[in-house]
Amino acid sequence: MEAKRFLTNQQVPESTAYELVERMAKQDQQALQEFYDRYNKLVFSLVLKVLNCRTDAEEVTLEVFWQVWQQATQYKETRGSVVAWLVMITRSRAIDRRRSRERSSNTLYLIDNTNIIDSSPDYVYNPEENFYSSQRREAVLNALSEM
């Protein structure tokens, strides 16, 4: 028991979500990387449930983290938790994409008077998930470094 307490006391404390947002507000890219690493699976899974399209979900996930980066200075702890703020942004972006996709589908339907069927395959979790997650993470970081 004593050894366990010793190991726990020696660990470097993990930044809280609020601290990460504060650091992002100061343009700390390391904070964005930590935030992305911590929450990208949550964001991606929520977006995927709304859109049911892996490609769109990947794009919207990047948009969510870009918006978090851009709006970190606007986050107010008194209005709710960081996760609630992140989920709200995620939900809004996913719904916006879905509506946009539906408008596009309706426009195309009116143009050629044919039914448009979403040809995206149903998502099934597979071992490649970690690979794609890493690619999304790198894309976000590369986009930020080009700023």
C-alpha cells in the first residue's frame, strides 16, 4: 500500500480540461495536441453517429478541433464543463453537415429527378481505427503549424 502511494505521488499531474483550454487560448499548440489526444475519439464517435459516414465524420472532427482552437478564449467555466462545451460544438457541427448534405441531396434530386442514395458503407469498428485517429491528429497539427 505504501509503495502504491509513493508511485502515485511521483506521477506528473495531468492537465485538467480547463487548463488545456486556457493554454489553447494563449495559442499553446501542445495544449491543443493534448486536448485532441484526450477527446478525439469522443468527438469522432459522436459525429459518426449523426452522419453515418466515416469521411464526413473525419472532416467534421477536424472542424470541431479547429473551432475549439479558434474559440478557446470564449470558453467560460461558469457556463458549463469543457466536455459539455466540446459536445455542444461537436453536435452543432455534425448537424450543420447533415443539413448541408440533405440540402445538396434535395437540390440534386430536383435537378435530375432521381432518388439519391447514400452510398457510404455502414461503419464497423476495426483495428485500423488507431491508424486513422493518428492521421486525423497529424492533419490538425499540420494545419495549425501552417498558420
